[in-house]
Amino acid sequence: MKTYETNKPAPYGVYFSMKPIDVRFVGAEGETLEGPARSYKRLSMIAVALLGPVLGGVFVFAFPALVLLGVLYTVIKGAVAKVRTSADEAAQVASLRWAPGASYLNKIHDPNAGDAGAPRADELDGLRAEVDARRSTESQEQK
């Protein structure tokens, strides 16, 4: 089989390229073989006449199956998304979470009681005085 390059004159016929697969048609003698830069082989008209109905039949029988598979894929994908969303919501309900309100209700609220780690009222007064002193010195430095 003779090899033909793109953008060069080629005789009337059907041309086929393997890498990547591509089929081109030249409609008149001396027209250029259009397409990306690659080489094509000319198919004989007998091969085109025999393969045409076979490829058409494959398309006619495969197309409905492809459509059904596409619809089935879309439905299954939507169902999986719904199940995943509901499972995530159920997992959030069942998961243990930090409940600051519940832990707050269990503590003793007397500031002078001296909880472990909780500052007493006189310590808070000392901290407030220290913060006020630092703020006043910083505002004087900025002026």
C-alpha cells in the first residue's frame, strides 16, 4: 500500500491512519489530503464497500446498548451519591462530639471556690490591672 502525506495532492478515495486512528476522504482527483501532519494509507474501494455495512451494523446494534449503559450509569451514580449523603448525616448524628455546654454545666460556678486550673476572683482583678497598665504604657509610646 502506498503512503500519502497530508497537505499534498492525492487521488480520489478513502484514506486511513493508524496512529491515532483517523479516516479522511478525498472527493476529486488532485485534491489535497487535509488533516494534521501524518501519513495515511489509501483503502481500496472494495474494502470500503465491504466494511461500510459491517461498521454501520455494529453502530446500529451497539448504539442502543451504549445509551442504556449511559442512563444506567447516571442513575447508579445518583443513587450512590444519595446513599453516601445520608450515611454521612447518620454518621454525624452517631459520632461523639465535644459538648462544651454539657461540660460547663458540670462545673462549680463560684469564682472563689478555687477550681483546679480556674483563676480565682482576686487573680482576675490582678490580671485586669496588669492589662490596663500595659495598655496605658503602649498608648503613651504610640503618641
